[in-house]
Amino acid sequence: MNAMSDAYNQLLDATIQHLEDLKSRGVRNIAVAPETLRALSQPGKPVSTPAQIPKPMPAPKISTAVPASTTKSAELPLALPGETVPAFAPLDPKEKAAAFAALRERALGCVKCPHLASSRKNVVFGVGTINAQLMFVGEAPGADEDEQGEPFVGKAGQLLTKIIQATGLQRADVYIANILKCRPDTPGQSAGNRKPTPDEMATCIPYLHEQIDLIRPKVIVALGATAVEGLLGKTIGITKLRGGWKTYRGTPLMPTYHPAYLLRNQAMSEKRKVWEDMLAVMEKLEMPISEKQRNYFLKA
């Protein structure tokens, strides 16, 4: 049973990665043979086509009723397991602001993780404009953020601000948040940080989902391996993932290195990698890019 489960999970991971790669290249539909659709309409029966995995998309969005005479492949929208693509009506600005304020109040009073609630100084909800086209997501607050109640205000945050400014934007033009709204507790330690646990991230991430659904950014940038893990689940590592477009809740997502990594490794080549990711973000947002910007961190 375990061997079967392992094989299934490997196939599932490979299929998800393949579908993500297709989406990153602009593919929006996939061809599915009629017999595959008929098999999908019969619960409990295996499907032999590798491209079809359990629950590939919400059932109401797929019609599996295929006439016996059908001979051509059907075109289905490309959606990934676990991915929610909200179909929202436009928000009234006042209602949006009120909903965001209510969300903030709920988050500020959250005690779902008693060990975090008892050790924190502040809930670090997020900062920026709720009308942002660009949203940055980190992993969790550090000591400086916990003290001030604002994300990315320490040395890594100052570097993030410089990166944002290099694109021609200001901090106030974007929205910055973390997966975890409380600083991970560090019992017995007077300094330092720890990585959030999967359970902590799973408990807190609904707040981030609501933030994304209200802000509706055109692009999300995931900062660092832990943020990518929290958003996308098991990954192949930030080194391999960075620079490649993914999709999260229907929004293009760019994984890149955390600014703290650049503070530890200040090689020009590493700075250039992050900047190339930001250039791709600027292009996705149809922002003007000067020749000077294109040449940042290139060797003379």
C-alpha cells in the first residue's frame, strides 16, 4: 500500500509540475480524449491517462457527459489540484475598504496558535495599498517586525524597499504581507528566528487568502523558500523554482530569493538573478523598463 501511495504521489507531483509549466508558457486548455471524460464521470474507476489526476478541478466547472458518438478530443480549462481561481464581481471601493478593515481586526485578535499569541508583541498584518497591482509575500515576522507591527522593516526589509524603488515604485504602491502574521516563538532564545511549522502556516494562511482575494493583485512575488513552500506546498527548492512563473489562486506568482539571502550572499550574480525576476514582474505588469534598469547588476 505504501509503495502504491509513493508511486501515486510521485506521479501526482510530476503531473502538477507539468501542468504548472504549461500554464507558465501561456497554455490555457488541454485536449482530453472522450474515453477519459467518460471514465472521469464514473467514480471509483481508474483513469489511465496520466494527464488526468484525482480532482483536477472543481466538479461544477467540468461537464463529463460525453455522447457515445463523440470522436474528437474535448478542450478543458487548465486548472491545478488545490488551486482556487476566484471569480469575483467588481468590489465597491467603500465595501472593499470596510471588508479589509474587518479582516484586519479579526487577524489582530487571533489566538488560534496560543503559543504564538502569548509570545508576540504585535500581529503583523500587512502594509501597503489595498489596490496594489503587485503583492510581496514573505514567510513570517522577525524581531523588528514584531516590535513595530509592520512586515519587512529590518535589514532585509530595507533591502526589499530598495528593490521596489529600483522598479520605479514605492513601498506605498505595493502590498507586503507574510504567510504567518505572528513571529514564530523561540523559547529559551534571546535572539534569532525559526522557520514556521507547516501547521502554523496552514492555520494562518486563510488570512492571506482573504487579503489576496480583496486586493486582487495582478502579480504576487514569493520571497524565499519558506514562502514558496507555504504557498505552493512541496517544491523542488527555491534555487530551481526562482525565475519561473507559477500560478496561485488564479494570480501569476514569481518565486525569488528572500532579501535576507542577498544580505548573506552579496555576489553580483545573485543580485542579478533577483533583479531578472523583478524585470519579469515589471514586464508582466506592463511597466516601462529603461535600458539602465535592464543593465542593473551586470558585469561591466
